Amino acid sequence: MLFSNVLIFVSFAVITGPWFRQLRCVTGADVIRLRFGPAMEQFIAYLGMLDGPIYGGVQLYGLAIFTSALLDVNISTTIVVLGFVVLFYSALSGAWAVLAADFIKAVVLMPISCCSPSSA
């Protein structure tokens, strides 16, 4: 699964990289603003604000299912406790620490997933 993600991200970069460079844009929001105007850029930003909590909730629910099964605790209690832990960690340390923690998780999980006997 990780290799398919790498393939998709690299192909997306190869396709959109020259186009973004030609437009002198860094993000997709810049392209939307240039092509469709600032009103559409703002609409996409508001749409992301609606979509973000749903995506985060799905991730929190998946984590709670795993943790509640591991610790044999009620899933509702697990969701509340893990939600406070994630909120406290993110608010205390900031986005940089969250990204650093994700990088460390990737560094640990990549060799495990690539070298496990089931992937061979």
C-alpha cells in the first residue's frame, strides 16, 4: 500500500509540477484563485473546514477501535480520552511536532511493512 501511495504522489508531482511552476503557484489553492477567482478559493477553503472534522473523526474512531480492543476498555470512553490526548498534544506542541511524530512513525513502520514475512 505504501508503494502505491508513492507511485501516485510521484505521478501527481510529475504531472502537476511543471504546470504549477509555469503558473508560479505553490499550492492548489493558488491555482484555483488564478483560474476561478477568490470567491471559489474561499468556497474551497470553507468546504475543507466542513470536510476536515469528518476526516479527523474517522481517524479517531479507527484509533479508538484498535485501542479499546487492545486495552479492553469501553469504546466511548476511549474516544473521549484519545480525543483529549490528541487535542492536548497538538495544541501544546504545534504543527511541527505533529509532523515530526508522523515522520518518526513512517520511519518505524516502513521497514516493518516492507520486510515482514507476509509482504514477501
